Amino acid sequence: MTLAEFRSTLSAATPPAELMPALVALWHDAKGDWDEAHRIAQDIEDADGAWVHAYLHRKEGDLSNAGYWYRRANKAEARDALDVEWERIVVALLTP
């Protein structure tokens, strides 16, 4: 799936069944459901989940918590626009 194809799924009521949980979390975030995105992300116990979790706490404005999750993901703390970071994570997760 490409980024454009992923974005096109945002018009649906539910995320595509084949998406990994980290992408499902970002799908819900893009739909404006931060709480559902966070609920999903906090149950993912790998680096991808930690990266999404970091992004969500950054979006929330809880930068110290975001910093913890960026370290767990082994990623530098993002400083760019939230929509740019969202896209970067989606592209990374869609890339095999």
C-alpha cells in the first residue's frame, strides 16, 4: 500500500483489515480519534508502537512523555510539523 492509498482509506468507516496495529492507530489519529489511536498504540510492545505512541503524546502536548517513547523507539525527538511526522511514520511503516 502507498501513502496515497492509505490516505484514501480515511474516507471509510473502519480501517483496512490488513493494516498492522501501528498503522491502525495512525489511521484513527488521522480520523480525529486520538483516544482510540492512543488505546491501540499503548498495547503495541515494539519499536513501531513506541514511535506512534511518542508521536501521539507529542501531539497531545505531553513532551516529557513523548520523549520517553521516542527513546523506547530509538528515534530522535521530532521537531517538525505534526502532519510531517505523521506522514513520515506512515511511509516508514508501509515500506517493507
